[in-house]
Amino acid sequence: MTFSVSSGPNKRKITKNPSMFRVSLYPGIFIGLLILAVLAVPASAADEPTVTITDFKVSPSVLMPDSLGTITITVKNTASSATLKENTGITTTDATTTKVTDINVNIENVKLEGNGIIVLSNDFQRVGEIGPGQSIQLTFSIQAPPKNGMYFPEVWIDTSGGTSTRYPVPVNVNTAVGIERQAILIMGSSLNGSVNPGDEIPVTLTVSNAGQTLADDVILRIENVSGTVAPKISDSYHLGSISAGGQKTIDLAFLSDKKTQAGLVRVPVTISYNAIDGSERTQVTGIDLMMKGVAELGFVSVDTNPPRLLENTPFDLTVRIENTGTGEAKQVSAKVDLPTEGTKESFIGKIQPGNDAPALFLLEGAKSGNYPYNLTITYTDDMGTHTQTRQMNLRVPAADMTGTIILVLIILAILGFIAYRYWYLPKRNGDGKLPWVKKS
């Protein structure tokens, strides 16, 4: 191979050996091909993105013929993040960088093929991308066919790249196939006594198995009720096994706080048992206690105005009544049967626990003496209507005549002196003159 170089008027011919040119060209071609190969091949391969249905739900679980329902599916991207290593140098010994790339899957269409089930929803088109490990839920509206049976509509999922997934979903239309038979525990409670705050409350619990299979290792636990009501002895009871149609009975007692407000108190109860397949099941129920407050009325004081009664003088009688119970006393009234005229009945109204109220009677005077009488109180509380009677005594002292007697005596003394002076002495002298007047 010959190269010619012109420089000015003179020309110089340069001749180069072809074999020498090939030797000098090979290293450049080799290095270029090596760089392309390194850049084209990643250090680690990525997972292929794909989707799967991880869960489905048919609602209701058993459809009646021609009834409506829904099928909800959960679609998940099974791929994970990929780690890619890229060379940044010229040779394989140069430095490399590591890059984490999310592998998304693009869902183009999701369809439900009925296969006997009537699909009311349209296809889900252009759902979009789902990141690695992420999932979405899609719901189809369906209608059951008029004929009973098990049907298997298929979910078709098309993704980018031409891949697709098919998943059958069983739908039960009014058949017993696939219906789980299990134990069903029902708890009932009955009270054997009062539910007055502060009292002991006896309760009988009955746990019945209304299911079709055995309930094994049944444990009943009574939860805490914040100190208002608490079990007297134990808060956990082991009932053993309860067969289908069987029942177990427990007698227990609760302790209640005297300050518990009247009304409904619910005691939470948890029942746990093992199903026939060995799985543990838990049910939450409760015991309803209707707390009824009981009013207890007593007498604080009995006063009269004026404090010292006078015979045949009007007076006021005041009786203070106190509620020492746990419930409100309502419609409280009191009356007395004293043999006097006046207001003998008093209406009080309500008396809260720990409070008192006066019953006032306005009476005319009475003759002196002792008067036994009955004080009758009528009231209602959560337990009903009550009447309470107490025997009382009223004493009316006789009028004090000392002052009158003294006055009468003074008047009599004055009258006696006047009579002695102006009547008796003149008559005795015979001339009507006083004894000390000299005769002429």
C-alpha cells in the first residue's frame, strides 16, 4: 500500500508495508469490541415481571338463584427490585456502579369470563403499572344464574409483552358444597337475685353449642369492667368440650361498687375454643346487668315552731327525711294522723342519695297532753313503690297559770283592803266614821 504526500512543488512518495498496517489496526478494533460487550451485559439479571391473584372474595358466600353479588380479587406483582451493575471504565478492571431498578408490570386489561355466571361489570382496561410486591383490588358485579350449582368464572389478566394470567373463582349458587360446618356457641345469662349497687349479684351462665360440630377446650373469660362490677372468685372458667346441641352451665357471683350508677352495666365475656380442624376460634359476648338503685329513707330530726308548744296555740311541725340508700327516692310524700286541725300531709318530691329534705306540717293548737301519732312516708325507686311508717309522740304542756294566779291574788288583796277600809270599819263604829276620827 502506497501513500502520496504533496508539499509544495516537490512530491514525496511514502510506501508502507500492508502487514505492518494490519498489526497496528488490530488492537484498536479489539478494545472497541470489548467495551461494547462489557456495556451490553449486566452483572445480574432481573426477575421477569408477572402478576398473580393472591386472594378473592365472593359476597355473599352463597348466592341464591338470580340474586346479585360481587367478586373481589387481589392482583399482586410477584417481581422484586433488581440490582444492576454497570461498568464506567474502559476495561473490566475499572470501577463499576450499582443501580437498583424497580421492575413494574403494566396491566392492560382485566376481564371476568362468566362461564355460567352473568357478569354485570365491564372489563378493567388500562389498569396501569404495579410496582414490585404491590397489589390492587378489583371488584366485579355478578348475577347468579337461575339454576343451582357450583360455577367457576375465570379472571383473565393481560399484561404488556403479550403475557396473560387466568384464574378460576368458585361461586356457590344455593348448594351445600363447600359450606363450612362449624360450632356456634351461644351464651345466655340469668340473675338469681337483686342488682342493687353494693350487693353481691349471683348469675347463672349457660353456654350452648348451636352449631354442627364439636367445640373443644372451651374457655370462658370475664373481662375487667373498671372496678364497677368484678367477679367474686375467678374470671376464667374451663368448660371442656361441648358437643353439637349440648350445653354447659356455670354459677358465679359478681361484686358491685355501692357508688355504681343505676342503669345498664355490660360485663364483656370472651369465649375461646378449638374447632374440629384444630384451629382456635374466639367469640366476644357479654353479660347485661341492669343496676337498680334502692332508696332508704330515715329521719334526721323532728322540730316544732315555736320550740315550746302552748296549749291551743297554732304551731309548725317539721320532719327532716334523709335518703341513705343507693337509688333516688321519687314522689316522696309524708302525712301525720295527729288529732288536730291543719295541714297533715306534705309533698316533698325527689331526694337524691345522701341528701335530706323537710316535710312541713301547719297545725292548729291542741289541748295539753301527750299525742302518739304515726308518720307515714310513701315513695318510689327503681324497685317499685314503698310505704314506711314510724310511730312518733307529740307533747303539749298545760298552760302555766302562775302569773295569772299571782295577779288575781294581788287584785283580791287590793279589793279586800278597800272593802275593809271603806265598808267594814265604818260599819263597826256605827257612825260611819273611821276609828281614828274623834267623836265631838
